[in-house]
Amino acid sequence: MERAMPEGFLWGGATAANQFEGGWQEGGKGISVPDVMTGGTKTSPRHVTDGIFPEYHYPSHEAVDFYHRYKEDIALYGEMGFKVFRMSINWTRLFPKGTEETPNREGLQFYRDVFLECKKYGIEPLVTISHYELPYYLAKEYGGWSNRKLIDFYLNYCRVLFEEYKDLVRYWLTFNEINILLMGAYGNIMGGGILPPGRDTKVGVLAGLDESWDEEQRRFTALHHQLVASAKAVRLAHEINPLNRVGCMLLSRIAYPYTCRPEDVLKGQQTMQLANYYCGDVHVRGAYPSFARRLWKEKGIEIPFMEEDEAVLKEGTVDFLSFSYYSSSTATEDPNVPVAAGNMMRGPANPYLTQSQWGWTIDPKGLRYLLNEFYGRYQIPLMVVENGLGAEDRVEEDGSIHDPYRIEYMREHILQMLEAVEDGVELMGYTVWGCTDLVSAGTGEMAKRYGLVYVDKDNQGKGTLERRRKDSFYWYRNVIATNGREL
Ligand code: BGP
């Protein structure tokens, strides 16, 4: 049977401003939370510092310089035949502190130029409004999203975006991986802009991302505020332009039962319910799921519901659901099963699957499983907006880069998406993560490369920033040209 994606399928790639753009102090941009995050490695965590200190390397400051090279980058996307380019707006480029009423015109002009450049190649921008880029001022002075006032600052920012780019942007995502706020220190800082209490202030380090510091109540509060903000943004987007299509974005999670013991099956179910449906239900169905009440009670969490919230959530449901998918994990109630080190999702290693160089379990069939799970529950269009392989690449003497491992990873995942489409899933598109090499969010490294386009830059920040096509570039170009018929 010949398989292909549906007509109009949105093939493309995905990036985030703080990992891609650089130009951190140009054009009137303010400081955002990632701008105070140091580089780390596979084995040493990134740190958050209280301000900028010359002894540290901050990878977001230059990133890979999309700010100055966007024409060249977008031309390469045009060459690959992208239909869509997922990118995020750096909030601080428009509102340096986050509290201003009127936006910085230079920042607005930059994104206008980027969108116009996309249009030249027939590429639709898919814009993430908030991708781990909270203004540092809002984090420091307001306590990040744990403060309800952020809803208004965010909506003011959204209004400017929807009005300013009314004729240029159709597809929006309100928050990247909103459910990261369900996950410890990383969720607090990157997702919520909730900074840890100061310590070791001589070197300015507030906390490392792997530290056990956590504030569960504040995380759940922040998440509620984001969900309300997202619902209000959806309504606003539709009011300003009925053609706007607004989606949510989840960090998807699979937790296969480690054994068929009912205890493990339940544990797997509960893990997936919380990770996928706690936020998914609010976004798509307009209300928290039934299991949430028990969870809050058992954790002793109070959700700060305001009178208007119930109606706001009901009325602000999304047009489509998008998610990131890289790997799967397992779940067990048995404390004696060793937890696999380096397995990002944390759980016993799955003996049937292999792992990437960074210890992320590779599971293409999991993507089909997940697409069926989401579609079965929600019955709205889905989009895979992050997927890809972070790996080390080698540049050959003649300048070529052979990355069969990345092609293999993408091929297997696209095959499973084709299967899911056969299963009846309504799939809108696929944007491979980090289509041009960029800074890793988790470790702050350059060595963990996802790109189809190579960027000459190393972990210390050295390199010419020159772009080079990898083998995967040509392969993906053909996949797009044949709409998935030739893999
Ligand atoms: C997601 C983030 C991205 C991206 C990706 C890969 O969680 O939305 O910003 O970076 O993960 O993760 P990493 O960069 O840590 O390899």
C-alpha cells in the first residue's frame, strides 16, 4: 500500500529564540531567564546566576546568531521545501522588562522581517509565544508565573502580536511544553520563571538544574495561571482574526508498564494521565480532568481559582494540539528495579529499546501509540512540533557531514506517523526539532546537535558560525518533495 501524508501537510522544522537567535542585547532587547543560564554538559548541569558574570559562558547570548543570519537560514529552509517554520518570539525583544505597555518597535520590525522572509519561500510561520523566554525582570521582581499579574502582562504581549502580525501569521502556540511545570526544578525555572532562593552569591549561582530544590505549590499555581492565560489568548486571537489557528503544546510522555502486574499498569496510567491529560484536558476540553481533585487533595495543593476562571477555561479551548516527542519511558511500583541513569524521563530502562548518546530512549512506535492516544481522547487535529535526534556530528575533510543515524531516526518516526494517519489520526504537520544546529535547552551544549544544517560552533562558544548542509538535509528535502512517499 502506498503511504503519503494528507494534502497540505505542514512539513518543516522547529527552533526557539533563546537557543537560536543570539543578539541578546541588540535592538533594545531586555534580559530573559535563559540569558542568566550558564552552559553545561552531559554530566555537569547548567546553572542559573543572579545576573550576568564575566567568568561564565552564557550560550543564549550569541546562540547561533539567527538574529543576523535569518535570511541565509530561511533560504536553506526554502531549499528543503519547508511548508512551515516553527519559531518563537523572544518576549524581551518586544517588552524588555515585560511590564511596559507599548512594545519596542525595533523588536517588532525584526520579527516582521523574519515573517516576510518566510513568505518569500511560501513558508508559513508557526509562532510559539512563550518558549522558556520569560523576561528576567518578571522572574526576579514578580516571582514569575506564580504571580497572577503575569496573565495581564502576557495578554498585552499577545495582543500586540496578534494585531501587529495579523496578515503574516496564522498558526500560534501559546506556551511551549506547558506541562513542564509539573516537573521539578527545571519546570520551575524554565517553565515558570520561578527562581530558587539565593545561595553562594559570591559567584552568583542560584541553583543548578539538577538540584532537588522545588516548590510544588508555586509550580501548580504558576501552571494554573498559564492555563488561564492560554485560554484568554486563544479567545483574543480568534477575536482579532477569526482565521487564527491556536494550538497548545505539550511535552508528551509515555510510561509503559514495566511488567503486566496491575500495580505497574496503574502506575504507568497515572504517570501518563498527569503528564499528558492534566494540561491537555484544560486546553482541549476546557476543564481540569476528574483525577486532578484527588491529586490536589493528596498533595495538599490549593489551586487559586478566581471566579472567572471556570468560564475562561471553557471558552478558550484550542484549535489543535501539538506536542514534542523524543523518547519513551517505563513505570513500575517495584522499588528494586534499578532506575536507568541518563534516561531523561526517569524510569527503569526499557530492555527492548536502545538509547541515544545522551541516554534518551529511542522509540518510533511510541509515536504512533501516542498519536492514537491523543486523537482517541480529543478528536482534534494534532501536530508533532518537536522530534529529532541529538547526536555528535563529524565534519569530513571535504566538508561533508554524514549523519545516517539522524536519517534513520527521522525515517522510523515518520513511518509511524504514516501508520497513525492510516489509523485515522488527523495529523496536520511535523516540524523536526533544531532544523539548524542550536543550543541544547537541557545542557546548554552545542555538541548535542539536532540539525539538518550544521553550524560551526563548539561548546566553548568558538567557531565561525558557518552553515553546512548535512546528508539529512538532502534526504529530508526529498521526503518533503514526495510528501512522505519516499523515505
Ligand atoms: C524540548 C524543548 C526544546 C528542545 C528540546 C530538546 O524540551 O522544548 O527547547 O531543546 O526539548 O532538548 P535538549 O535541547 O535538552 O536536547
